[in-house]
Amino acid sequence: MATRRSFIAKSTQGLFALCLPKTVLDFSMNIENPKLSLAQWSLHRALQKGELKAHDFPKVSLEDFGIPAVEYVNQFYMNKARDTAYWKSLAAGTRDMGVTNVLIMVDSEGDLGDPKNNKRMAAVDNHMKWVEAARILGCHSIRVNAFGKGKPEQLKAALVDGLGELAARAWEQGIYVLIENHGLHTSDARFMVDIITEVDHPGLGTLPDFGNWCLNKEWGSTMGAACTENYGPVSGLKDFLPFAQGVSAKTYAFDAEGNETILPYKELLSLVKASGFDGHIGIEYEGSELSEAAGIRATRDLVTRVWADLD
């Protein structure tokens, strides 16, 4: 079995060679800019209202926001999950556009830490169809939720088993399984790192989200007054970064100068840059004060401005 040390050697997912129109910004990695991707959840209201078709998401990311890499959310493709032809068509379209498919965020497929073995293994099976879709698209990962119930030791054992089984099976397809902090115990970074370390598989890692560190709220949003126990974005990011194959740059609200008002963005991005992380930083606007489009642009501009200012 591979060791944790071997996992830290990050996989690289290079951008396809592309010729962008002059009106489209290129946010691929260089000295001044990080390598950006767009999280589909940033447009969830438009998708849920039918104002945007899921199939058009990569085109919108590139042409409207100048971001040539995308992170899908499985909720918008549930009726296409096992449609191999659909995924091949989407892969061909993104390849023609020069858009990189980064990962698929997987929700609502069962608890990988369910205390009952049969339900836990059913959840693993449910996730595998998205592993196959990710493989066809050329993604490097799926993002999962490490939910489950029970006392800490029971929960830990169940997650070690469920995540370990999924990581082993996904690895055979060349796909990483990434844990995102999504509230409750999944936002207890030390607890989750202990699980990753015990599984000790090169295909199991993290997708740290800047904003989801609430310990007493499912999904973990730190926006608003509902979160009374917060692991802390800086502490959580420090713990998760050594295992990260992606980073989610969550934003909620901005001041007049374009600074995020809830999260310590300079400190967070400084940690990412200092770590030598070379994967995609996913733009994910989750606020309500700006439109989705304006929020995406504000987040994109904040990340690139702060990144360029860091030593």
C-alpha cells in the first residue's frame, strides 16, 4: 500500500492547449495568477431556475468569466449519471473549447460512514458511477462528503472502511477521492486527517473549502449566526493542505474595495501559495448580496489580486 509521503507528490492536470479570443482572459497559472477553475455551485440558482442548462456550463465559464477549467456538481446531472454517450459528448465539447474538466462534486449518494455495512457499501457503489463519469471527462477527482452517524470511534471506523474502499476502487480508474469540509465532524480537520492517515491510500485526499468550517451545522457554512462552533478557516486549511488536490475559494460578501468581509482571504491564500500547491483554486461564490455572475467575477478578481500581491 502506498504511503502518505507518496500522496504528497501532487498529480498535475495540465490545461489543454488553447487559443482564446482576445476578449477572454487566461487564468492559467503563472507568476502573477493562480490556476483557477469555476465551481458549478456558483451558478446553482440559474441552473435550478432553468436559466442556464447544465450542458452549457463549461462554455459559460470560459466565455462569460474567462475561466478555462470547471468543477461539476452531480446534482445537475442525475438523469445522465450512467449515460456514457452524454459524458463522451461533453468531454469532446470541452476539449474543442480548450476547457479542462477538473472534478465532479458528488452529493446525495449515501453516507460513506454509515454504521451499517450494507448501506455503507451501497454508498460506495453509488459513488462509482460518478467515478466513471469523471474518468470519461478527464477529471482527476471526485469530491465526496464524509458523512455518517455514531460515536466518534464507531464513526471513524466506518469512514476508514467506506472511504478506503471507495479510494481503492476509484484509484483503479485513475481518479482521486477528495474529502471536503462540509460541516459537523467533516469540518473537524484533525479528526478527518486521522482518518486519511489510517486509510493510508494515495488516492484519498482533501478539497479544503475556505468557508465550510462550522462544527455544529451540516454543510458547514460559516455565513450568518447559525454557526456557533467554528473550527476556523486558517487552522482547517493548514491541516488539510498537505493532502489537497484542489482548493475551494468560497466567498460570501464583499466591501466596496472588493475584499471578502467574512473570511481572512490574504492569510488563506498566503497559506496556499506558501505550501507550493499547484492544483486548481475553485471559484465558489455563495453569497446573496451580488448576482451570481457578479459574485463570480468579484471572487475571481479578489483571488488573482491577492495572489499577485503575496511575496
